[in-house]
Amino acid sequence: MSYTTQMDAAKKGILTAQMKDVLANEAISQDVLFERLAKGTIAIPANKNHKSLFGFGVGLGLRTKVNVNLGVSEDCCDPEKEYEKAVEAVRMKADAIMDLSTFGKTKEFRRRLVADCNVMLGTVPMYDAVAKYGKNIKAMTKDDLFNVVEEHCEDGIDFITVHAGLNRVAAERVDRNPRKTGIVSRGGSILYEWMKLNDRENPFYEDYDRLLEICKRYDVTLSLGDGLRPGSLKDATDAPQIQEMIFLGELTKAAWAENVQVMIEGPGHVPLNEIVANMQLEKKLCHGAPFYVLGPLVTDVAPGYDHITSAIGGAIAASSGADFLCYVTPAEHLRLPDLQDMRDGLVATRIAAHAGDIAKGIPGAIEWDHKMSDARGKLQWANMLNTAMDPDKAIAYRKSSMPSLDEHVCTMCGDLCPIRRTSAKDLVAQEG
């Protein structure tokens, strides 16, 4: 029996290779996986042309996934450095990589990632349209935009971000509700500019069926972008953001009717006390579709430390329904991240995702922590270091300051190590 997409296969009871991968790495039954894929509350982004892919599931009841953004820009155009980031991100257990390149030989770099990376790969075709056709945004035609979308799908990209919900009505909400930071989405700003300059509707909204047909042909998951996400706390949960989300919910149902898998992208900058409400709104308005959030950052005043502000928000988001976290690095708002920025941002976001999984009771999540606690309680340093989320850093810190008298303790407590002093065998030795 043949199938068009993972959703179509689930409806027909066909167990795909990518579904087998998910079942082998998640605490979920085949029947439940079929049910949730068919409903759309789980997606498996898996382009038919991404031959090296290991299947990852995103959605209800699964481990919260983490994405790493990378890609060249006109000012920092070094594909080898970005490729090095991709290799390191996979080694450090990122679940997905988004290539956001806006300059240079984008197709060549994209195809290299598809050939070499076995994690989910995403892009924003609108960025590449600007790179491919130059910066005359007004002159780009509908066909130009859809041709770039199809090129990315044909190249093997698993999920594409398209800001189809930023239509003329949503754009008017921005015009009528002035924001402190306006439109901070690059893809959203390009489409907003195109609509204004041409006095036309968003092509991806107007010809949405054409977009769905392309996605269905290659089994590409449509990541419906939040072109009006808030870029500051003041703009969070405002009329433009919610208006666009309403349209995204309608577009989600239309995609599911064609068996096209969907994820919804979300904020952004959100005060701590509004994060749960944002998660609930998305799940309600977008019918339980997997939610993919950037952060959210819980304060605007910490440039250089935004991997921390986003990890705080990401942990709360994951615990209250977000399924996929896009990492934020210390370089956010300041520069293109370097390799160390990528590492720091990825670990911070993985911590947030794991903390969220513990809170929402993902089976097996807390067992990792129990394993670490068992090793700590027995002062088994090799097990502690190897169980760490980032073993390289833990090992380096341990080696940088070793105790001089007792290798079982650390240089923080030394002879006053409470675990060592209160262990049964040491108490017996003291009595003797």
C-alpha cells in the first residue's frame, strides 16, 4: 500500500521507517503514535529525499525536541564554519538544524547538510528567495517565491517555515496597534514589505493550496511561521500576534485535510506570567498541533546572556505544552553566533527541554536524573561525568581542580564533603 505523507501512512496503518525510529526512542505505543499522527498532534518531519535522516517525532507525549539555527550572512559568509557548527550540534545531540543562510551558495550548503546530517533539517525559503533574486523585494513574483519553496523541498529539507498567516488582515493589525519593536521576524518583514509595495495579498496565503501540493509531494512538514511574534515584552500577547495565530489555526486544518503535517511557530519575548497562557492559546486555536517556540525570552535587558533568559522561558513553555524549542545563544541580538555560542545555546536549551519533560511527566525523563543522583550519592566520579548533559565540560572542570589528598571528593568541600563523611563505611572507619 502506498502513502503520500507520514500522516497519510498513519491513517492507513502503514508503519514507516521513520515511525520505527520514533518508537525505538520514545515511550509511546504504535497505536498511540498512529492515532496522534493521524490527528496531527504529532508530526514526523521526514522529506522523502533526506536519505540519511533518522526519524524524530515532535508533539504530544514525546520528548521535547531542540533546534539549532545556523547559516551564512552577507557580513559573515564562511560556509565551513557553519558546517562545523552543524557537525558539532549533531554530536551534542541537537534534534534539528535550521539553515537560515541569506547569502552565497545557499543551495550547495543546503545539499551538503542534507547529505551529511541525520537530524531534522529546516529552512525559511523566503530568506533564500532574497539571496537568489537579489534585494529587490517588490520585483519578486509569486512564481519566484513558490519556485524557491519547491527547490528547498526537492533538495531534501524536512520542514520549511512559511509565514502564510501574515495576510493583509493581520498586517492591518500591526498598522493599527503600534508596537515597541514592530515586526522582528525576518521572513515576516519581507512578506509585509512585499504586500505593502505591491498592494497584494500574501502569496502563500492566497495560493495556499499550491503550497500544500508542494509539501505533500515531498512529505515536507509545514512549519507555519509567526511573522508577528513579539520582539519585546511590551508587544507580547497583543492583537497582531493573536490575529495571526487565529489564521494559523485555520491554515492548520486546511493542511491536515490534505495530509500535510504542520507545526506552529510561537514567540518570542514573553513575560514569565504570560507563558502558560500563550501555550494554551496555541493549543486551543491551532487544534493541538505541535508548538515550536523561540525561547521565549523572559526579559529584554540581558544581551550576552539571552541563552539564559530563553532557557528560563523555554522550561516553562515545555512544561506547559511546547513540543519543540529553538535555541537562543549568548550572541542573540548582537552578532552571528560562533561555535562556542552555539554550544552554550544548545546546552541551555537542552536543559530547558529536559526540565520541561520532567515537569510534564514524559516517561523516562527523570530516570536520567536518578542515574546522576545514584552516582553522586556513591561518589562515583566516572559515572557522574559520563552521565552529564555536557560530559566534555564536566570532565574539563573536574580536571582543572583536583583534590590533593582524597580523589573521591572535590575542591569545593574537600575533607568536609558531606557525602563522604556520612557514608556508612566511613562512619565505621571513624568509630574504629
